[in-house]
Amino acid sequence: MRGSQTPGLVFQPNVYHAMQRGIQQMVDAIRPTLGPTAGGVAIDPIHTTESLPEFLDDGGLIARRIIELRNRDVDMGAMLVRSLLVRQSEDMGDGTATTAVLLEAIFQAGVRYIAAGGNAMKLRRHLESAIPNLQDALAENSFRIAGEEQLKRVAASLCNDDEMADLIGESFDLIGEYGRLEIREDYGRTLRREYVQGTYYYSGAVSSALFPEGSANRSDMDNTSVFICNFEINDHRELFPVLKAAHEAGISSLLIITTNMSDAAVSLLTTNNSRMDTFKVMAVKLPGLNATDRIQAMEDISLLTGATPLIKEAGDTLERVTTGHFGKARRIWVDKRTFGLVGGRGDKRKLIAHLERLQRFYHTTHDHEERERARKRIGNLQGGSVTLWVGGFTETEIALQKSLAERTRQAMYLAMQGGVVPGGGIGLLACRQALQQQAKSTRDTDERAAYNILIEALAAPARTIWCNAGYDPSEVMAKLQHKRPAIGFDARSGLMINMADEGIVDSLLLMQSCVRNAISTAALALTVDVLVHVSNPEMIGKPE
């Protein structure tokens, strides 16, 4: 928000001092949210129309809300952490608090080593080279999860809400690792779950005039033919070939999926529905916010129903419509905002091959948005989805519950797809043994320092969890020294337990992401030697 300021340069050792303060202040704001008994952060209302503070327990959202610190040198370190946590939240949906405390522990220990005479560039290189080894060590301790009871226990360790965990665990047992789980706000006081059969899209009827009278703006049709195109039908006469082909085939009900339709074209379909009892037509808008989304929706629906889509860019026209272009579905339902189909009659082998291609793309792409889009397509094509309705006594409670359910959902996707490691920071503690062996075998001072820094830093998340729960981290750590690797400390009960057996786990993919992002960012920060301030920095907009 700062406008004009005095330009200048900041050199060492003031750079490290400022970066340390900025990183510490930002991480201290996130630290309370780590663990099953963690607290939250209250933030002044952003908008003048709001009177109550905003209560947050999501590290990514807290980082978004902190857009500037008063001291511009300290602000550099804080904004470095902010950028990292926002990226972590966007890419993985969770793990921001773990990433934050790891980053701070590595950076603070690195600064001490460099101040004692260590080489920053060599230290950075050795820290970054340890990332693959740590990720492999995490993978060696991982295992897969399956079955309703195990899924419930995993969900409970993620959200610390038994009722929510039961519903989410049951839901994922039904829909699988790519399935569609919608989280919606409800104004009841309890959680409830609704199973939706088939596939549905957020795109409704082109006009309310197409709904039968007294139908409450909903239409249900059985054994319905499906016609798909990406045309904007402006002239009602363009529909004549479609309707003619349907009549010749003896079709009793037809769903037309198109980009848009003029009032005249809607009137033609409305007149047809009012005069003919044996042939009903419904038209919906092609799903998607852009051309790419619409083409993908056409591809998916055509494979589900067996329809042959007509594509404007390919030179297709409505004049060449035949009965061969129609697909089929056992049941269709349409309302003002959505439409769905159950029992599509497409070629099962082609659909399975398409799903396999999407799954390969999901696991190979590095683009978060593309990966998420692919997962949603897979879930939709598999059919069947669950809607979780989240309620509460106040708007604030409903918002918190919805945010918690969304984070738990994202973590469950990752856990089912990539496996899990013992939670509560124990999975990271188990990786220290591999680093200790490497530290003993090397003769390079900087390399040994890097390993020792990471050995201590990997204990930071567990120590933070125990501290947030009111326990002395040193005492807990001392007790764990005499326990088997699978044994950890349950911060809720205060007991030593087998973390995996009790379902207290973390997603392998999430932990690997936390380790990679924290180490690489801390290593980069350790090589910053100069801070440059310009006179007119770019203004920062409102946080999302």
C-alpha cells in the first residue's frame, strides 16, 4: 500500500538481520495454526462494512491477508514467506504451516553458520542437493490407504472433527481418489451428505420457458437422445434438420446441448413441446467458461452418451445432422443452473481409454490448474458424486467449517493418490536417520553443516505441534528417543501411540512438497546479499 518512499540499498549484515525479523514475524503469525489443538488468528476486517474481526486458521489465507509490514527491510523477508505460502496453498491446498516452520528453522540455522564463517553459495548447493534424498526417505516410510474405516481415521487426523471426518471418509469410500466431492454452505446446524447419481454440469436450460408448467423449473426425461454442438443458434430454422432427424428416428425426448440459442429458436421448441405429447425437447447451454472448457465438455459428454458432436471450427453445419449424431442416456434432468445425465450409452471401451489418458495427464502435468481440471473431468466421467452441506450457528462458523472441509478434501485427494506417511511431524523425524548417515560419511564441512541444519529443522514441525498443544517439546523428544520409529506422540491425548494404526497421517505428496519448497526458498534467501528499494514501488491491491 506504500506510495512514494526513499530509494536505497541495504548490505550485509543488515540484510540478514532484516530478513530474519521479517521471516520470523510472518512465521509467528502462521505457527499457531499447526497441529490438532492449534489456535487461530484474528485479523481486522478488510472492508469498512464489516465490524467483526476475521478469525482464520488457514495459513495460506493468513499469509494472503498480510500484505505489508511497516519496516521496508523487514518486509522483504515477510513477503518472501508470503509468496512461498500462497504458492504452497494454491498448488497443494494445505501444508502452509509445516512449510513455514521448516523454512524459518533452516534459514535461522543457516544464518548462524554463515556468520561463523561458512560459505553461503556452497551451503545453498548442499541444501538443495539433499531434497531428492529427503523425498526418497519420505517415500520409503509411506503406505497406501483404503477402506471406509481407514479413510475415516485419516480424515479425522486432518480435520479433527469426528462428525465431518465420518462423512468425508464415507464419501471418499464411495467416489474414490478422483471422485467429485462438492462442499456447500448450509444454514442448518449440522453437517449432512447428499449422493448424486450420474454426471452433472453447472450449466442450465437456455430459457425458463422450456420448463413445463408447474414443474418448479425442473425437467426430467427418460430414455433421452442427446445432440451436441458448439453453435450459437440464432435462426430458428437451423433447428429444422435436428428436429426432422429426431422425428424420423421415432425419438420421444431430445436434449440439445449448444452454446446459445435465440428467443426465436426457444419459441420453436416451446411450441413443439406444447403441441406434441409424444416428443419433448429441452435445450441447455454447453458447459464451460471458455472455448477450451467447452471443447473438453463436448468430448466428455459425447463419450458418455455416444453422441457425435458438431464442431463449428471443423466446418460442421446443422444441415448435415442425421440420427447417427444422436447419443443416448437412460435419464436426463435439467434445472435453471445445472443439468445431469444418468446411464449414458457410450462405448465403454472408448470411455475407459479416455479416462486412462486423463489419469496419465493428471500425474505428469506440473500445471496446478490443468491438473485440477483433469481431476474434475475424471470424477465427472466416473459418475456419481457427493455433496457435503456444511452448517453452523453463525456466518463466521459456517465459513470456518467450509474452509476446513475444503482443506480436508484436498488433503484426502493427495493421500489417496500418493499414499501417506506417519503424521504429527513423525514422518519428517524419521527422515533424519538418512541425513545422519550422510553427515557422518562426508568430509566436506559445508555439506556436513547442511545435513546438520536439516536434521534439526526436520524436528521443527513436531516441536511446534507439541508446543501448541501445551507440552514441553524437549520432554516429548526425549521420550521418543527410546521408542520405535512408528511410534509418535498424540498431541490430543498426550499418549505415545502407533501413528499409522490410529490414522494420524500426512499425505506423502504434501510432505514432499513442503520439504522441497521450504528448503529451496530458505537456500535462496541465504544467498541474498543486497536489498534494493525503489522510490515508487508498484501498488499492491486488495488481498483475495
